[in-house]
Amino acid sequence: MTQTQMSEILMCSQRVYSNYERGDVDIPTNILIKLADYHKVSVDYLLGRTDNPKMNK
């Protein structure tokens, strides 16, 4: 998937998404939630707080 495609899913610009990937800026909570939902993993998994990708519901 390209950065442009992911940025469209997250409703941000490709440049902003590129900044997230490079770690130049912190990812806002609402974007973390969208990423977790898209990849069907927990936000804690994305943040490296757990090795378990499953979402708790």
C-alpha cells in the first residue's frame, strides 16, 4: 500500500502521513484509532505496549 492510499483512508495528506511514518511528528489519537481499526489490531499493539495484536472488546 502506498502512503497516498493510506493517507486517503486516514483522511490526511500524504505529506502528513509520511511525517508519521518517519516519526517526525506524534500521531494524534484519532489517527492511531483509525490505523488500529484498519489493521484490526489494538492501539496498544501499535504503540509497542503489548505483543498481542488482538483488540480487546
